[in-house]
Amino acid sequence: MNNETLSENNLFLKGTPANRGIAFGHISFLQRTSSIHKKHLIEDVDAECKRFEQARLHAIAQLGALYDVSLEKLGEQNAVLFQIHQMMLDDPDYVESINNVIKTEKANAEYAVDIVARKFEQQFRSMDNDYMQGRATDVIDVSRRVNEILMMHAGKIKKSGIKYKGEGPTILATDDLAPSETVQLDQGKVTAIITSAGSTRSHTVIFARTMGIPTVVSIGDDLDECLEGKFAIVDGSQGLVIVDPDERTIAEYKSRKRTVDAQQAHLDQFRGKKTVTRQGRPICLYANAGSLADIDLIKSSDAEGIGLFRSEYIFLQSKDYPTEDEQFDIYRQVLQQMDGKRVIIRTLDIGADKTTEYFMLKHEDNPAMGLRAIRLCLSNRVLFKTQLRALLRASVYGQLAIMLPMISTVEEVLDCKKILEEVKSDLKAQGTPFKENIEFGIMIETPAAALISDELASLVDFFSIGTNDLTQFTLAADRQNADLSRYLNPFHHAVLRLIEIVVHNAHTAGIWVGICGEVASNEKFLAKLIQLGIDEISVVPPNVLRLRARIATLG
Ligand code: PEP
Ligand code: MG
């Protein structure tokens, strides 16, 4: 349904779409025990330290149970967060700091936990590392848990955990929800989550996606407590909350929900499964990424790896050449976050439509066929070596594969291999660790590369066909020019024949071959690729499950 068809009488709240799906329910605000605890002077500091210790152990036990629930609901990669929470509660620095506040200030344990949590939160937030910054929310979350247990032990509250007024189908509203709160939600009751703050990158959103709860975040001040109890519709894909909808809107959304739910239920059967064709041939189904920010989405898409990490985005987002350490830090985090799954990082593909000032590239009449990508790297070896050093150093953190863009000659590949060996010897000489057996592949995106793919296949571990460029170069149709879109046809027999040649030559040489151009998401094209024997497919994350379902019918 398009939004123009909705009645103007409805009250709309607009936020950021965080998880798709349509939900109905009454809005109910999460009720938390106050997170600000006043300081009381206590007499027996040892008894207060003991109170804290009991609550801490109780919290660790609760987190163990939460880990078990999450393992079942969300899988190992998400459940691990609660082991991190347990480790935080065991951290001597955290524990001693709290005991110190109790002893030196003769303060109550709740106050001490609060003060120390805020200090740690600040420290984490000021760190120059995404992973550590993410721990700021966690330290607040675990500390809130300890405080609730302290209050429960003191008889001030009846039980810890999620509390809200609503009964029946509930749209849970709050400023922000902690991951541990999200996993405790009763999916039979909470139909949607709406938050005034929050980001689409939070663990909460990842969990909500895995649990299939429609979610809208960052609604802002419009999400006011006066909405408590109101009936509403949440449209997760549009980031929309429709409060007090009229009959016509309810009817329209009910019909839409039936269609969406049926499609989703079908796709959910494929979550966590291997990708196999009807005849049982396994296919690696990966996702394309442009930055660290994409990794959460990729993980919740259930992709089996990253088939194309466009490293040039790091350069495009930077005001100057990113240093080796800056690059290393990003590659390391990508590999760590992908938990040992294969991550194919493409070396710099700058030039053509992707450029930024500090490169000071000379004006070219035909930049798409100019000094770009691997050609630029080979003409600026310091730039290339810096990237390769960063990649090799990061390789110890996961399953890295390196891929070269825009190859058109055998000499380029030989040159790049030589440079890679030089970088390896430098690192060895410096005693810097890296993995020896990193897969090394090339993109096939020029007709030249496709036609000499028999020669190239003996030099590399894999090919990845870049149909976006391969189509434009084969058909002499600029991909940037909208007027030429009818010429830019990947179904043209010239393109299909080149792909056929590439797959044949790869398999004859015993290497695997994938595709990472946009057309891989097209189901008709996909059928052709499967028929040709393609081994790996990399697409934008939202298409992963749909393609897994489709591949199961092909073969
Ligand atoms: C391609 O050319 O198909 C490709 C995947 O690379 P890019 O779109 O980044 O040029
Ligand atoms: Mg390309």
C-alpha cells in the first residue's frame, strides 16, 4: 500500500525503519526501576560489600540462563553477548571499583554500582574503536541488572525483568531497549518495538530482526507517554507508527500483513540452512558490503560470508589517505565480526565514478576506462602496499580472501603477486604475524579477462565475475548513463557467453568462481548461473534468504 492512500485523519509517528513487518497492538511503555540511585550512608561496609557480591553472583547466574535461552532463540553468534556480560561482572577492575566506593564513601551498593557504571560507560564511549564503544551500553545494562537484584533482595521490588502495563498484543515503547531486555520479550505478546532513541546498528535491533519483531527506532520526542494504551499499527519497513488508525487503514494493513507474513514465513524456513540446489549442489551465498556499518545487516541476513567488501568506501569516507593502522583496524573488525566466515576484500577500486579530492586524479575523457582500480594501485605502489600490509596484518583475525578489481592482463596479476610477496617478506622480517594461505583471486569484469580466463585461472585461487562492469564494457554502454539503460542488458548473449567461458575455464583449472554484480539477484539470471555451475553468489543482504529459497528450486 502506498502512503498517499492512507487517511489524513490518522496520527503518524515517523522513525527509522529497523526491522520490517507489520504489527497491530496497544502501545505500552516499558517501566523501569529508576536507574538513578541516591546515596545513603551505611554503617556496616562489609555487609554492604557482601550484599553486592550476592547480587553480582545472582546476576551472573541469570546471564547464564539468558545465554541458554538466546542460544536457542538467536544462535551462538548473538548469545555470546551474554557471556561478555558475565565477563564484565567478573572483571576485577569493575568489581573492585564498586567495593571501593562502598568502603571509602560508606555508600549503599546501588549507588556504588551506578557511579562505577557511569564511569566505565564514559571510558568505553571515549575509545577510538567501534567494538569498545559498543560496550558502553553493555556496562549500563549489566549494572542495571545488578541493581534490580539488589532491590529485589531488599524487598523493594517484586521481581526483576521486563515490566509494562499492557495486556494482550502490545507495541512496546521506550527510549531505548537493552539487548538483554529484547531477548526476554514474550513474542506471543509483544508485536512490535518502537523507541524514541536507538540506532539500527544496535544489538537490540539485530536481536529484534532475528526474533522477527517489527521495529522502528529514533522516533524522537513524538513518542510521548500520553500514547500509553492507544491502539496503533507499526509498519517496520516504512519506519511508521500509525496511532488510532481509522477502519479503512486497519483493513488495508490487515490485508497487506497477510501477504507479507506468508512471504516471510516461507523465507524463514531457509534461515540457518545451507544453500543447496534442488540436486543438492552446495552454493556459497554471500553478501556485498561497503563498510563496517553493513556487517550487522549482513549477519542478520543470514549470509554465509562476504563476497565483495568494497574497500574503496573506506577511502571515499576519509578526508585523506587512510593510514595502514586505520585500514587494519577496519579490516580486523570486519573479520572478527564475521566470526570466521569467508570475507573477500577487494583492493582499492578507485577512479571512474568513485573518486575523492585528495587522490588528485588527472582529468580523463573516459575515466571508466582510465587509470583506475588495479591500474592506479600499480602506478602508486606505496598506496597499494599500505593496503596489502593492512590486509595481511588483519588476516589473523578471520578467513580473509583478497581480490583484485579491473584485471585485464596476465602481467597485472603477476605484478600484484610479486608485490604481495614483497609485503609478506617485509612483515616476516619485522616479525609481524599474518596468515600464509590467504586465498587470492581476481574480479572478471573486463571482456579481456573473461577471454583469457584460462591463462588467469592458473595464477589465482578464485574468480568473481563483476557483471556491472563486464556488461558495460562488453556492450560498450556506460553504466552511469541513464539513457543507455536499455543497452545495458546482462542477458545479452555476448555477456552470457563470456560468463560461460569464465565458469568453464575456472572449473577446468580446478578453482571456484563466483559472481558479485547486481544482476545475481535477478531470479531469471540466477537460474542461468546455477545451470552454468557457478559456485558462489554475492548479493545485497536483503536478498539473501529469497535467493536461498529460489536456489533450492533450481538445479
Ligand atoms: C561489478 O563491476 O560488477 C562490481 C561488482 O563492482 P562495482 O559495482 O563495485 O564496480
Ligand atoms: Mg566493477
